Amino acid sequence: MDKPVYIVTGSSAGIGRACAEQLAAQGNRVVINYASREAEAQQVAEQCRAEGGEAVVVKANVAQDADCRRLADTALETWGRIDGLVNNAGTTRFAAHHDLDALQADDFADIFGVNVTGAYQMIRAVAPTMRQQGKGAVVNMSSIAGVKGVGSSVAYAASKGALNTLTLSLARALGPEIRVNAVCPGFVETGWLKAGLGENYERRRAAYAESTPLKDTVTPADVAETVLWLLQGATKTTGQLVLVDGGKHLG
């Protein structure tokens, strides 16, 4: 039996990297995607191979439909199948929610282009193959921001809310062959968030942990574990928004 093939967008670092490496550790084949960080993406691919998997690296901007189709085509040309898609690529602009002048129309367009349109285009690119195979799974990387209206900016929160709705819509539309779910992490300990929060990072991290029932934040590996469950198990689960946030949403 051919080994499963997974595409993980935005997999040069953070959650995407953790997903790719955990998949590779099972011996799977993984398409590593980056938009600008080639050296990091190549390092992820090397680690995936070292852990027993296979990997190919593809530069692509998911906001561009042609790039999404090229990602899918690469998986098919290399291994002849696509079993799962992790829509992890994302972007934001850090801006206080109360400062309505901090964001412009272009900011919304850029953020939605990657976080929402990009996810839709990637699903469209892989759906014909998954349907032909009779089976496939998609996991969209959302955020607690899309559930509670919090996060790095209003535009980011709105984009993740839209991604949640997209998840529900396509779970209905693409069944029974394709399952579509989303993971909504809380405060994830990534270099991306640390750079965005700057000197406020440790204070915000500690405050978040203290405010959750589990008294902890989330790591990329934590999120990846849930992603793999939705990709490979959870065979009767579709259209779900799974919060991985230490229970923050309960507050």
C-alpha cells in the first residue's frame, strides 16, 4: 500500500513545522510549503527525512490560485496521491482592536487573501483527487480569535471567523468523501507570536496561562497532535471547530 501523502501549507516553522515532522515520524510523505523562508523549509524537510518520512519542498503563496494548484500537482507528480491537507499558512497585522485607524482596506485584503481565500483555493485544488480516491481529510488552522473576537487584530479575528464558517460550509458540501474540520488554538508558544508581541510576550504568556483551567499555554506540538487525530482518526467527525486552548474559552 502506498504511504499516505499530506500537504502542510506554511510549514517552515511553528505549528506547520510540528505537523509536518509528526507526520513524517510516522513514515508518511509530506509536501513542505513556504512563501519566503526557504532555508527554514529545507531544514524541516531534512528533519522529516531523518525521522523516517519523505518530503518535498515547494515555494508557494496560497493567496495565488496558480500556486495552490502547483502544490497539489507537485504531490501528485511526486507520489500520485493526496490523503490530507493542513491549511496552516496564515498572516496577520498586529493592531489594537480599539484603534480603528490602525487597519486599512489593504490590510483586510492581505489577511483574508491568505487566511480565507488561500484555504479555499487549496481545498479546491486537492478536492478532485480526494473525491476520486474516495477519501480525504482537511484541517484548517483557525484560532480562538475567530471564536471570541480576540487576537492580534480585528482583521485577523474576522478572517478566522470566516475560516470557521468556510469549514462548516465545505464539510457539508464535500462529504461523504472528504472530511473538513478546523483547529482553534489559543496562545501558542511560537517565534511568530513572540516577535509580534515583543517585550510584552512573557507577560501575556503568563497572564494567559493563569486565566485558563489547565494553567498553561499551548505548544506547536500540542496543536499538531490534534491535527493528526483529525487527519487520520476521527473518521465520523466533520464540520467541527476543535479548541486547543487550555480551556481559555470557558472564561
